[in-house]
Amino acid sequence: MTRARALAGALLVLAAPAAALARPATAQTTAGALAFAPPLDRPMTYRVTTRRLSREGGLISFSLVYALQWHRLGRGYRLDATLERIESDARPRLVGALTGVLQPLVGEAVSYLVSADGRSVDLADPDGLWARVAARTEALGARAERPEARAAAAMLASLSAEEREEMAVADIRALVGPANEALARGGADARVATHDGQRRITSVGTGTIPAAGGDRPLRIESAWTVDAATGLLLHERQQNWLTDPASGARTLVEERVRALDFL
């Protein structure tokens, strides 16, 4: 896991084993060409939820909730995204600590430049964004009762420009169908179906999870639903399953759900 993924997944690090969402070990092109025409007159809510197996054995959930608005900019588009809030069913003490880590990003409007075909997604003003975030993080860290904010400030300062970009752009690239690399990949039995203007891609792949005694194999079940007219991701679900070698019983160790709602 890169440091950028570690910071972006800060909501989970203290609550679950250190394992990144696995990626399929084999891939093939499945989604085909996607049109891209995001609606300019409709605000949206974008929710990214991760459920992960905790040390206590139960699944805990953290959600990042974004407000989105698209604008035409030259030949392409500008997307304004604001992280409105963080939701969780974890213990209040844990939620408070982890919300503190991400607090500098809550309420911060971030603009992205998206090419006309949707294949390119970049921060509009990365230097300005990170200057604002660093200032807010340092202000929080100056308070003696917020040691987690001081840790976040130190981590932000240590990240390279590429790592900060990865942290800030990953969820938005996943939203934009033509820029979503996962939509062009799938396991050996990946399937694509189109119905009522929606394209659904499903796949099963394999990955690994670090464990004592060596990596353990995972079964990765993924499903995406894309709006064929706009090229935007409507829903994504990825589930990582661990199988007991003795009994064959399956345990869900991690799940990611992305969902887009038009307001």
C-alpha cells in the first residue's frame, strides 16, 4: 500500500488489519468504448463506502459523502466536488479520531479538469489545494488535544506530488467511466450486459491478503453499473472473500461500494 493510499484510507487503518483493497491478478478488456456526456444542470451525491473486518471480527463501515456539480470548460469539463461529511457505524471514540485525520478535507471544494472524452481526470489547482489543506491541518495539529491531526500534517508533508494526486483523484477517476481502468479489466469470466440504458460489468478475480505465514488468496467479486448516456458510474461493488482451506467457509473481509445519486 502506498503512503497516499494509507492516508486516503485513514478511516480504516486504525480499525482493521493492514490490507489494501485487492486487485484482480488477471485482466482483459470488457467494457468497450463508453460515451461521456455528464449532465451540467443536475447536482449529484456521490457516496464511497468501505466495510472492513475489524480486529473484533465484525464488519465496520465508513462512508465519504461528496456533493458534485459538473460545468462545461472549453472543450472539456470541470467537476466541483466537496467532501460534505464522513459517516460510520464504528465506536464513537474511533470515529472521532479518524474524522479528525480527514477533517481538513471536509468542506473543502476541489475542482477537477476532465477531458471531453472523459479519459483524463486531473486536479485543477493541486498546489493551491494542498496549500489550503496543509494550513488547515497544521491549525488543527497546533491544538494539544488533536495528536491525530499532527500525524496527518506530518504524513501530508512527506507525500510526493504524485502520491497526493493519487489520494485526491482516485475516487473521481472511478466515477468517470472512460477514466476508470477497472472497467476495462475483469477476471476470466467477466461479462457485460446492457439493459434500459445501463451497462453492467461483472467479474471474478483473485488477489492476496497479507497474513502471518505468508499471503493468503482472496476471491474478488466485482460489479459495476454505468449510465450509457453520460458515461458516469452509477454503482460499484467489490467484495473480497477469504476461504478457509479446511472447511471451505467464506468470510467477507472487505467490501467497497460507490454509488451516485442524481438530485
